[in-house]
Amino acid sequence: MADLKPGFEKMEAKKADLMRGLASLDAETLNRQPEPGAWSILQVIAHLIKSEGGTLQYIKKKTQDPQALPKTGAVSWIRIGALIVGIHSPLKFKAPKAIADVPDRGDFQAASFAWAEVREDWREFVEGFPAVLNDRMIFRHPFVGLLGPAQTMIFLNEHLGNHIRQIGRIRKTLGV
């Protein structure tokens, strides 16, 4: 059985560290864009919440009929490898429109609560992950295509790490 718990726990630890590091910043700083057209820290957080929630919603919908999903294989690992290379490259990729639409301003406590709700939904999904899905492509990434359960967890962790680095750059630009 694919054990998604270690990947999920890694995501939880990254989120906890990030939010601890942001808790002392004031609302103005969290909402300040480092440059015109760039996301603020809370806009990045809003994107992460939408992305993780949307990913889970998609997976839940697609996994209602496990036999209709294609089987995983070497191609899944090639796809996640390409995605990791892309995430760590100097290239910038635009977020898909559905998860790029973030509010102009945010509230740290509201974002913390919303993210905790999404993560609780993820926890329930991971804990009840059915064995029949272990070898199935459960998620279609917008750039690299279909991924299996293990690759999806890798993507989620890489995506989160990428945005944590982005927040670090924003903090550096803002001098906080």
C-alpha cells in the first residue's frame, strides 16, 4: 500500500514552520507586494490554500471510479522528475487561472483557519486512502499530466517548498 502519511506529515511540518515564522508580521507587511503585480505573502498563502484544496477536490472526484483511472508506471516518475526540474529551475511558471485568482488583501488568522481546514480534509483522505488506488493515476497536473499517489505527494511538497522560497524572497525584498 502506498503510504501517503510521510509525505503529508512533511507538508504539515513545512506549513507549521512557515506559519510560525509569519505570525509576528503585521497585516500591512503580510499584504505588501514586493513590486507592482507581484504577490504579497498572504496572496501566496491564498494560492497555496486554493491549490491544495483544488488538488484534493479533483482527486476525490476522479477516484470515485478507480477502475476508470489509468495505471501508474515509469512515465509517472519521469513526469514528476520533469516537474521537480522545472520547479527548481530559474524559469517562472504562471499558476493556472483557477488557482491564480487571489484576493488583493488577506487576513493572517482567516488564512490560517482556512488552511487548517484544507489540511484536515487532506488528513482524512490520507488516513482512509484506499489500497485500490495505489497503482492508479489520481491527479492531472496542469503542466506534466497524470500522476500517481506517490508522485502527487512529491508534487505537493515541492510546490509548497517553492512557495516557501518565494515568501523568503518577498521577506528579503521587504526587509522583514
